[in-house]
Amino acid sequence: MITPYVRPQDTITQILRQTAVRTTSRRNPIVIGPQFSLYLNDGRDLSGAYLDFDSAGATDNLYTDTKGVALDLTRLKPQNATAALYGSGLQALVATFTGAPNGWTLDENDTTFRTLRSPADTLAGAGMLNAGLDGRPISIGDIISSDWDGGTPTGTTRRAVVGLLGTVMASSYDDTAVGLLNPVTLAAAAAVKVSANTTSGLDVATPPTIHATDVAMLKGAGKVYLVGSAYQLCDVLDFTCVVGGINTGATFNVTSLATGITTPSPVTSAAVGPDGGNQFSIDLTTAGYVGATDVILTKASAMVAGNKIRVILQPVFAPNTDTQLAVTGTYTGTVDRRYAIEVTERDATDIDVEVYDVTGGDPTVAYTDAIAGSALDIGTSGLIFNPTTIGGFAKGQIFYIDCVAAAASTTEFDGLLLDGPAVPSAEVAAAGGASSITFTSTTVFQPYSGLLDDTNTAGVDAALVANAADWDYAADLGLPSTATGRNGSDFSLFAGGYGSVYLSSKALVIPLAGETVIEINRDVDIVTKVGETSIENWLGRGTLEAFTGNQNRVVYALRTGGDTVADFTTALRKIQTTDRVYALAGMTDSEAVMELLRDHCTTMSNKFNKNFRRAYIGTDSPGTYVQWGALTGGGYRTGDLASSVVTLDAAFRSAWKFAATDVGSTITLQSVGQTYTILEVLSDFEVLTDAADVLTASNSNLILTRADTPANTALYVQARSVKLGSRRISNVWCDNPTVTENGVTVVLPAKFLAAEIAGLRCALLPQQGLTMTEVTSAEAAPSMFTSFDPADLDGVASAGTFIVTQESEGGDVFIRHQLTTGTEEGALAYEDNVGVIVDEFGYAEKDTFKLYVGRRNATPDTIAEIDDKLKALATDFTQVELANVDIGPPVMTFFDEKGNEGEVTVRQDGDLADTLMTYVKLRVPLPLNGINHYIDVGVAEVLAGADNT
């Protein structure tokens, strides 16, 4: 483990355009793994290989390519586990409506005749679903087959549903909204003093009582004021003292805003009340109130000329709308509107009104001298109003009519929009119109395209049988109720004659005898040489990613006969004597194969073989994690089940103890073939499960499987890195990265990330690190920032895991830290690019002195020559081209065995007169993995002696 582990903190941008073009081809990636031929499921035109679907099934169909040519089955062996039947455009019958007629209708408002309406209830959404649909609402994409009868013309149409139409809700209007309360009683009116226009101390003692003739005057005068939250007929009365004095000695001018009258001469007050000297009774007759009683004002002292008071006179009002205005008709507007009917003039027998649309959609219309019983249009949308009793109206009165347009529901749907006419327009015309068309049979089909397996069969085990040379598919295929959603039918058959089926298989391509590495120099050669680049073809997709990572330079591929140790052992023998390949990308899911790749790289890089190389493999999150069960050497841990408690047998209790972290895991008892969830840990050797109380088992084999949690995923990945444990192999991990393939987002296996990284490693200069480098093979890795926090990832990295991550939605997918699994030997071993520097120097030594052994003699001249060349070689490694000065050289300096800087050692190796020993100690740079910034902040002091006065 790397202890303590500190993740790199700053981003280092790799400038690939500055990478010098190599003059040798040693540091090349090679992708090793099985190639799969993907038959008929890679998005190509398959028109030549489809079979029209037959509900009776089919037999003896040969494997053919898209041109109908039989495939060579000697090299392409479809694996039964991956051969499958696919459907395209199949149609399962899910509902039938019969009868003459069956209740379905054409929507008469649709002149294209593409709209069908339900015979009853709804077809989808909320509300009561039509019983004929068997609990399955109609969906967009369904197929509707209609048998129709128009009298002379009859026929059948088959159309796809392209839209759901809401149930139409009828228009409505509300004629009770009125913005004015009308006077209907003759009680005493309220008189509210307006303080701003009143002399201090002056008030109203008694307001007048309004007579019926005064009510009529107010209605005709039409002064409307907002009282509280409602508009009312009111009047403003101004009383101004002309001659001061007490009671009868004082005179007043009175002005009515409603009548527009100012008394022609001052009104003399009359004495009233017990303190008549301070009360003033004023007659309103001369101000236009013919039948009203007097207004009585009060003041604590005598009136003074100029004293004034303003009073808002409010007669008693109550709602009265139902009998005054009758609204009839049907609102035909297409939008909701509020109309206002305002009385602009009122006479004894007629009124003038203006009708206007508050929303501004309709023009204003004025009506004059409208009498009771008139039928007057309200706008242009089908409504009329009738003033029933003229006496009930008042000038200034406003009635509001709220109109709601007919609209389709957004939650309940009883109509279908089809992709063409349900009945041809010519036939509708010949029948005499849409209302003359009846439907005698209407059937609903659910379309389906995709895999057909044992859930699509009726009474047989498999939808497809792939034989050695041909294939069969079963009769009576269809959709189960889990796919259709029907309540009363478990299975819905596909209709014969609609859609097609084709075979899809993943076939292992067996390497030819004597086949060696495959060289890829152009991206267009990938498919030709190693197959499709779908993620289903490991070798093809891995080669593509490695080629991209290597900046479109040469990549090698090596085909294996499968994903076993034996398959990879056979393939690796083919490259054990070459030094043209360096970064091995293993296309494997087998941990044993990963260990084989590690051992191969270690062996090939030893002092005898000198074919330096390193490997990159990918680890995927498996979803479940077998923690223990099988014993080394065979057999299993065993235990008993009773009363829902699993008890580990005594023989295994010292080697294993249950822990709190086991809650949520599953435990399988092989003797009963069941798996149960652990609910509680009762002791070191007992757990409570969700098994039924009555179940028992004795001495059963046990398998404990961890739950799919971020913590268990991290432990799994860490364990693999620790097990690999070598500076010669990197374990690349990213939790469920995604990529778009054929328009669908799918999880990208980590082996393909490893392939891109192997290519990147070869594209960059040896001294360039990969930390913080963006990768392009994955488009997103959302679970890396939604499921794992930085501490989790630090733990995984500390075990030597090469993590690829993403830190925010839409952010770059990048390498978190370039690590090998060799964590026990310090940074020189676990920093990936440090080993590359050493390997590059080793290859340089190999090239420089490859012609000496066996061809030169061990002489002082030879020693001197080797010394010079080795020193020159080491010196070259301390240099850097101007374009790469920001990266720096691969070697900082070097020393001989005595510690002399800039020197190397070349001498006879001990007592072996025919063997020379060279020694050079390289000081190589480590990647910059952190910058610690310190900002020391202090408080400024006031200068001593400063003048603050």
C-alpha cells in the first residue's frame, strides 16, 4: 500500500502536439484478446437477411450474410449463449372492438379524417379506461386496424398512433360576476366623513334616509365609488357654512356630485336635539334629493363662516344580479375571455350599454336605448344578453361575464391522431360525410422490435434454436403481460405477416494456424483486420481505442482463441521474442489472465530477455461480490439453518467471523438452492436472515456475497490491485463509464479505457506523466462523483489503482493518478511514467551495444569506447528539445559507481575476464503531484505618532 497516500492536487496539461516523432517503433501498444464476429446486429442495412415473420414459426434457415451468401462456419462458430432471435416491426394483438357499429367514430371537426374517438370512456390517461382495452392504455406508436362501412364503400385501414387527443370539455360561462351592488332597501344611508375636506370638530350626527325617488336619481346619475372591495353607487355631498352662528342662525351651501346641483341660495338650518345650539339640520331637497330626510351635522361650538364638511353618502346596497341580466347561447370562442357590460346611461325605460372584451380580443360594441327583452350580442363568440328589468340597472354599473373556451383535457384522452386518414377522404365524401361512417371492427396492436427469448414463447422453452448449420424459431411468439400491461390476458400473440425476424449472434473468430501480430497503420484498416468496433467485439473496439490514444500511429493486435489462460498463453508466445511492442492492453475479464499478463511482462523485462514491456488491464464493477465460500483445494464452508438463523459450523469459526458490514449481504445455502439476505449479525458465527421460520438445513455449503455498494466496489477493486502487485501492470478502473453506441447509452467496459491508456502511454514522451490527462473513450462517468467521495477514491488509489474519473456532470473524464500496482517499492515503482523512462534507457543501451557481444574483444580500447558511448547516451537523456522544455528531460543527471556526477563506470566484472560491467546511476524526475501554497496574512498596525486629530 502507498502510505500515506496523497492524491495529486494540481492539473498538469499534456501537450501532445509537442511530442517528438519517434525514430524507432519500440514503444508501440498491442491489443491482445478475442475477436468476435458480430452478425446482423451492428446497425448495417439488413434488408437482405430479414425473414418476414410467420406466426407458425420457421425451420432450416441457414446462416447467411446480408447478401444471402452462406457464411463460412469453419471459422465463425456462433456461441449458443450469444446467438439470439431479433424481431423488427412485429405487432402483438392487444385489444379488439367488434359490433356493427362498435362505437368508434370519426371526429367531424378533423377534415383530414385522421382522428378517431373512443366509443366510451378514455383511451389513456386519467379517468375511466375503456373496458375493451383490458387495462392497457393506448400509447403513441400503437397500430390501429379499422374495418369501416360507409354504405356502398367499405374497407380496412391500418394506421399508427402519432398522438393522443384530450377529451373535449364543453365551453361555459358565468354570468353572476358583477362589479356593482344595487340599492334595494330604503333604510338610513351611511354618511362617511372625509377628514381631509372637513373642519376639525365638525361631524355628522344623523345621515339621511334615502327615498325610492332618490334611489332612482342615484341610478340615473351613476356616480360609482369603490367602497371596501366592491364598487357602489354613492354621492359626495359638500356642506360649506356661509353665515356663522348657532342652529337656526347658520346658513349653508350644499353641493351634490351625483346631481351636479349646488343649492341656489344658502340653506338655513333648523334647531334639533337637546343641544340644538350645537346641531344643524340641513334640508337636501334643493340639492336634488326629493324624498330624503335631513342631514344633521354637529359641532361643539357655533358655526363659523367657511367651516366645511365633506360626506360620502352611501345608500344601503345588496347583491341583485340574477333578475337583471339574462345571458344565453353557447360560447364558441377558442380562448378564455372576460366580457364587461357597462351601463353608460339609464333612463326610466331604457339603458345605454357598452360591451367590451377585458382581454382585448373582441372590439367594443355600444348599444343605445336598449329596452327590456332586447337580445344583444356579447362579442363575436355566440353569447347574447337580455336586460330583463330596466329599473334594476344603474348608470356606471358593470357586469362581468367570464367565458371558458371548449378545450381538450391534458390528463384524460379519448381521441387518437393517426399517421394518415382512418378512412380515405374520397370514401368519406361518397358515404355522405364523417357521421355516415360506422366501424365494425377495430383492433389495437402493440409494436415490438428487439430480442425474442423464452418470455416471448407460448408453451415452448426457447424462441430460437441455433443448430450447427441452420436455425429455427418457434411458432406462436408474442408478448407477455409484463410487456403489454393487460389485466385479463397473460400472452398476446404477434400477428402473422407483419414485421420480420433475423438472427443475431456473437461468433468467436478462431485464429488461423501460424497467425501472428496484426499491424494497424490506419483507422480504416481496423474493421477489415480485426472486425467491427462495437464494444461486443473486444479486439476491434480495443484496437480502436489504442489507435486513438496513440494519436493515430501504429498499433498491433493479437487475436486469441478465447478468454482463458491457455488462450492467452498461446498468443503471448508469439510476441516473446520481439521488441516491437511495449504497452500490452489485455482484453480480458479473467483475473487469472491478468496475472498471466503481469508475469509475462515481468519475465520479458528481465536482464536476459530485455524486451521491456508493461501491461494495462481494466477492472469492472461486477455488481455482486463473492466474499467467501469455496475453500482452497475444493469444498465449501458449511453451516446450518434454523428459525431464519444461519450458524457457521464449528470447524470454520476460527477462519471467519461475521461482521456488522455483512448486513445487507446475501448468503446462499446450496443444499436448498436458495439465497437469503442477512438482516442482523447475532454473533461472530450467527446471522439472522429473511428465510422463512419453518425452513431448515444442516451442513449446507455456504456462499457469502456482498451487496452492490460503493464500499464493497472499492474493496473489490483494491483487492485486485493488491493481488496484481507489480510495477509492470496497471489496473485501470472507472465505475460504470458510459458511451453512446448506435444511439443508445451503454456502459463501457474498463478494458477499453485500458486500451486507450496503453496508446496514450506510447504516444507521450517517456518523462510525460498521464495524471490529469483527459481520456476520450468514455463520454461520462456519473457514478464516480455521485457514488464515491474523494476519500473512497483515495483508498482505492492507495492500493495502486489507475483510476479514471469525472468530477461533475459534463466535466472531463480524466486520469486521476497514473499508478501501477507496484506500491511496495516507492514512487519509482508506482508512478507509471518513471518505469517508462527506465525502459526507454534500457532499450537505448540495448541498441547501442547490441553489436559488441561476440564481435568485439574485452580490451582497454573496448572499455574506453563503451565508456564514451554510455556517457554520451546518458548525457543525451539529460537533454531536452526546446519545444519540450516545459516537460523537462527524462534524466536530470547521472553518476558512476563511486558517486562522480556526469561519469559512468565500465570495468571487468569480477574474475570474468570475458565479461564487462557497466554502471550508471540515473536521477530521474518524479511527476509533480502537489503544490502547497502558503499565504501569511497579518493585520496592518496604525503608525506610531500618526496625527489622528
